[in-house]
Amino acid sequence: MRGQADHSHQRLRSSGGYRDLRSFRVATVVYDATVAFCRRFIDPRSRLVDQMVQAARSGRQNIAEGSRASAVSSQTELRLVSVARASLDELLLDYENFLRQRGLRQWKKDSPEAMQVRAKGKGDQPDQSDPTDQYVAWLQAPAPEVVANAVICLIHQTNYLLDRQLSALEQQFIHKGGYSECLAAERIAERQRRQRTAQPAPPVCPLCAKPMALRTARQGKNSGAQFWGCSAYPACKGSRGLDDVE
């Protein structure tokens, strides 16, 4: 109907937008770097190749799927982001095992090498076309020790971002509720909007000009019939018939 707002094209909650999430962007670097790492340094016949690539892919894909699910289910979004976090933890162990089993050094958290990789991450901007370019010096290094440690740093960055993301989602769920609660609130609000639109303003009393109220006659020949009575009754006994309204 004309004159009424059209809400049919609006979503109660937005979804998608995962490409602007920093967690997704860093997870993409981790995934691409893992594919290249396995190709360069691990026997292609080893089951470890599939395990590492699938764990890296799961981390990235579940961030995206969680973002897409956010419009209809907060619980699904939380679950998928948690799956992404768990997948990256699994991948982290694979890289640590790779270094330990080959007698290679794992960088300490505050080592100069790790700090350099982390510093690059602070400059990651959403409008950059390929964030991998920031880490080329490490990810394309000839030594597997350097590449593995750089990816470990990136996994820690992604996990830190996912922890913050999960905390924000939990607080949003606590304070604003899930999709079902938002839908119920919107349904009640829409019902109230329609009631306000459907109910015209009451007429004014012909005697005192105060608003009138809809009443029902209790006796006499019009018993049971509705009419407009003055809201100031019994001080004012003004009345109007239902059809006697301008």
C-alpha cells in the first residue's frame, strides 16, 4: 500500500562482509602459504600434506561461512568461527612438529624475527588487494625453518583475532539475543506500527473539545451498541454516534 514503508527488502541482521574481516585476510595468507609450504618441503605422498592443507582451508572457509550465517543464526556463526579456531590450532601443531622433528629452531614469541613478522601485520589494510605481499620475504625464503616460523606467527595472529571476534559475538548474543529473538521483537514492533496506522485519532467532544473514548451502552434501546463518549465523563456528558464523526 502507498504511504507505508516497505521493509520487505531489509534484513534484520547483516551477513557476509567476511572479506573485510582481518581474521579472514590473515587466514587466507596462512592457507596459501601452507599450500606452497607443503609443495616445497613435504613429500607429496605423505598424509601430512592433506592434513595441513585441509586444516588451513577449514580455518579460512569457516570464517567465511560463519559470516554468511550471521544473518539467520548467531549460534551457527559462533560454532563455525570456533571450528575455524580449532582447525588453525591443529595446523599450528603440525608446523611445530615439523620444526621439532627436524631439529629446527622455533622462534620465541618475542624474538626479533617474530617481532618483524608481527609488525608487518599491524599495517594490513582492508583495501589491499593481496596481503600476502607483506610477507613474501619470509614465505618465499629458501629455508623451511624461516617459512614455517613465519606461518606460525601468522596463525597466532589469526587466532588472536578470532578470539576477539568470538568474544564480541558472545557479548552481542548476550545483550541483543539471537536471530529468533530479534525476529520476535521485530514482529511485535511491526504489529504495533500497524495498529497505530489502522486506528484513527478519536473525535473531540462537541461540548468541551476533549478527546472522546469508545464506549458501549449498557441499558436502554441502544444497549450493547458502541458510541463515542467524552473522556471527561461524568463531568461532561457529551457523546457522538459512530457515524457522527467528521
